[in-house]
Amino acid sequence: MLRWRRQVGGSQLEDDIRIAQRPPDRLSVAPGAVEARQGNRSLACAPGDDGRLRCRDAGPAPLYEQAVAAGEAVLRDQLTGPRRLYDATSASAHCYELRLRVSYPAPPYGQRARLCFDAATGAPTLREIDRTQGRDIQEAISVSARVDDADLAPPPGLAG
């Protein structure tokens, strides 16, 4: 479970996001949005006429191993080599600081970011991103290495 906050000037938005994953299965539930993958299938979720969220099979999902490799390649390009976007340093045990090193429109981790991970699971525990227009913070409320089928099911009342 993550607490998400966006701070812009003196204003702030805040909400909770629940993420469960047992590769290749994954479920992310945020207010008004559900992203899900079950096995090799993607689920598409949207509000029905009654306002309740409905999920349906949206077809094949990319192969899990290929999706992970593609994500790793993007991050590697952003953090390594002479054309990298960010300089990365170890800030403390399991935490890293990223600083934008080139001018780039809408940089994915803003001008500066701090990323921390749970030592036991590798799960993200903190993601602070400072952008020109404000600050986004995702902070873990709880992290568990145990995921069962109920954790991966859309919440009661959301799926139809």
C-alpha cells in the first residue's frame, strides 16, 4: 500500500494506491483506476452506466520477461552512459538520489528524485520526485512479500 501526494505551491492532493504482484500477475488500484494483469492477459477496467467499475479481458499482455527487460533497458539508458539523463548516487542503504544532468522536456524523474527500496523484497518504499511545477511523493504504508489470490483480485464491488 502506498500513500501518494502531489504538492504544488500551498496546495496538496493525497490518496492511497494498492499494488499487489506475483509475477506475472499484477493489480494496481487507485481512486477511479484499476490496472490488472492475470497470467498472459491484460484486464481493462472502466466505469459502467451505474458508476461501478467493470473489468474485462483486454487481450494478450506482453510476455512478462520481455516487459521486464524493456523496462530495465529504459532505466539503464536513463542512468548510464555518456547520454544518460540522470546522475545517480547512493544516498543511504537502499536509497538513491537522481539529479537531472541535461535539459530535457518533461523528464521522467523531474529535476531531482529520491528512490528507496525495501531490503527484503526490493519493493519501492519511497519515491520523491521534484519537478518544476511541484513535488510528487509515493511512500509505502505497508510492504509484504506474501501475495495470495485475494490480493490480486479487483476489490469487491469494482468488478462485474
